[in-house]
Amino acid sequence: FSINKSWTYSWLLVTTDSTGKTLTSNTDTISVRIASVSDSLGTFTHLIRYEAASLHDGSETVWYQLAGDSLIEVAYSNYCSVLSLPKTGTATRLQQKYQRLPVFSLIPNALAKILNTCGIADSILFRDEYRTVYKYPLSSGMAWTSCHNPFLETRNVVGTETLQINNLFFSCAKIQTQLPTINPNIIWYDYVSSEGLIKRSIDYGKVTLTSVENPDSSGWGYSRENLTLMY
């Protein structure tokens, strides 16, 4: 974790109807950097501060701490300001509701404002239960529980995979995230190398479609999200 280390990602959220026709395709560019490795908040010291900024939707900050063999998320600010759901046109409402976490943490970006649990703008809020983002070493078979509150999240390194991004090759741990008490059917993988998060791929499966004319339901479709390192 080096101060001023940065990453830039492309983000894509696609929703199709039940026939496979694309209804919405939303894109963004997300920049992330390590702004500090020595922050202090409350009783915590030597916190790692990540700052994420969207090309369209603001910025957010998250504080992490290395605790033994784990990287835990401690606090956040402006948590839902980056990557909100589409504001106009056909929207999607997931059949199951989640709380969003940021780019380098656990929960998908597309679920930004579903639960309205984002907190007050610019306030620094501590997690009720600190979340274990990674547990080292990220080797095949490593498994851990990220948190129990507000719902159970588990993560498991299911293998390794080499990804090619802009003619560079990254040897990645392939991490599966599961939400067994919320929706066990989400297919969610993070690809993490020694350079950080390289790619995120999430298939939300079947989703309820809504519109202004039909706020409760206008049918069903499918939704998927991808976050890919650009440089």
C-alpha cells in the first residue's frame, strides 16, 4: 500500500429484457488512489485512505486497516456518491436489496442507493461491524466471512487466472463473493493481483424492471456489471 498509487477503471452496467434485448447500457470511468497510509480516526491509527472519483457522479472515501493477516474496512465518507443507478429512462430494481460498498471493497457499484443507507454527505461514519475485505495469503482455498451485519457475506479464493490488460499480464486470485441469506444466485468474481483489483464481474441474474409508467413492475430482465482496469 503505497501513497499516491492510483488505478483507473472502466465501468459498465447492462440491463436486458427477458428476450436479451439491451434496455440500458451505462458506462463510467472511475479513478482510485491511495491518499494516505497514516490516517487516524477515533482509536484507529495507521489507516489506509482510498479516494475514488467518478467521471459523472462525485467522489467517496474509505478507510482500511491491515490487521494481522486481514485487510478490514473501518469507516467511509460519501459512500454512495460514485456510480449511481440510471436517473432517467428504463430503470432496474433488483428483486433483492443490498447495501453498496466502494470500488475496492465488497458490494457491487450498481447498487448505490437502493437501501438509502449512504449516510450524511461529507460525514465520516464507522462501520457497525468492520468488514474483512481480504484475508492473506490470497491462495486457492482461502475462505473467510466478510461480515454478518447487515447480512452474511462470504468470500472464497476459487483459483487463479492470468488476465491481459493493455498488453500487460496480471496473475490474479479469483475471489468469489456470496450472499447466501440475500440472493445465492448472484455470480460475482473479483480478480485481484499484487497490483490490486484488476477486474470485477457480476451477473445479478433475474431483475424486476420498472419505469415511470409502471413503478411496481414492467416485467423482468437480466443485469450484469463489469469493472475493468484501464491503467
